[in-house]
Amino acid sequence: MKKISILLVEDEPIIAADLEDRLADMGFEVAHTCASGEEALAPFREQTPDLVILDIQLEGQWDGVQTAGKLLEIRSVPIIFLTSNADEATFNRAKSTQPAAYLSKPFRGKDLKHAIELAITQKPAVTEPQTKPEKAESEAHLYSDRLFIRVKDRMVRIFLQEILWLEADDYYCKLATKEKEYLVTQTLKQMFESLSRQSDFMRIHRSYIVNIRHIEEIGDQFVVVHKKQIPINKPAKDELLNLLHKI
């Protein structure tokens, strides 16, 4: 009987080595071990593992949730997340990829084994394809209180006050309004340099810029904008609260 093949993505060498041994003792095959999401793409394509175990906090440009999204764009596969950060915002981000399991560190070997067995035996649910954001074919052009971005054969105007958030997406970034999302051919850093002169925009996480006028809730480690939970780091939260105190 063919062993279940697993791609392991874990950036802590000691934890990765321990997991490899534990998985081997359980009767599974570790096809490849990677320290970052970027490293995982090639072995995922070439070795077609049956399952992926992903640490959420990874070195490199992508965290585990972003890595899962990249892998699922290639093909459907059961994913098990491991995390030492079990806050609600992280869980909700992970949940969006429909993982087979979500285990908080430290976890028991028995729990991991059961999660793998359930993930393999349960047929993945068939989901409707999500609507892709419209892709901008050129950089965004900022004029005073508005942006113009090229979408297909036209220039689309977006007033800055309509922007809810911007999210890093590799060498691009997603720009969200209430009506739709656009994929802009600029990095989040480049967009923030353009918008930094606008007092309403704040970079609250390495992957997010938000329009603070649209913030509906502020949690311990997240904010809510148009019903979307967006992670916020502590320095940004302190800056945001100080700003609100001055209003």
C-alpha cells in the first residue's frame, strides 16, 4: 500500500526535524521539507504530495496562509495548519483557505495523526470558483483625491475615499472598494509611498494598508473594515489609538 505523501513547510529546523521523525513513525512519507512558501512551489508541482502541513509563521515573503493560497491555485490538496499564534484574526485568515485542520502548538502526536487520516479520507468539497479581481494592466496614477488605473482598454477612476484597504499580493497589490477589487501592478510598499501623504491611510501590517475612515471595529490583533478582519501589529494599533484620542 502506497504511503501518504506529505509536503512539510516549517521554518524552524529543530521543529521540522522532529516533525519528520514523528511523521515517519506514524507511517507517513515526508516527500519534501521547506522553510518558506516560495521554496514549496517547485516540490509541490513536481512531487504532487497527498497533503501539505504548513506552519503559519514562515520566513520569506509569504506566511502560511498566503502560501496555502498559492498552492491551491495550482491544484486542490488537503492542508493542515500549525501555529503558535492562535488568535482569532489568524484563524479567520486561515479559515478562508478551507483547511482540513488547524492545530495550535504544542499539539499531541495523536491529534496530528488523526488530522492527517481525516484529511485524506474526506473528499474535498467542490467550491464555486471565486471571482478574480480585475487586473490592472499598468501602474496606478494618483491625482490629488483620486486614482486612475487601467483595466483592460479603459482608465478607471477611484476616489481615495472609496478605497477600503490594500493587500500585498506578491509583486502586485489588491485594492478593495465596496463594489469590487482591483489588482494593481505595484507593490504594497510603492502604493504606500504614494498614499503616505494622505492622512487617512495607514499601513497596519506588512501585508495591509487600510483607510482608517472605514474601520468599524478595533480588536486586540485585528481591525474590521467592511466586515473583513484585517490583522494589525502592535505599533500600528498604538498609533491608531493615539490618533483616535486626538480626534
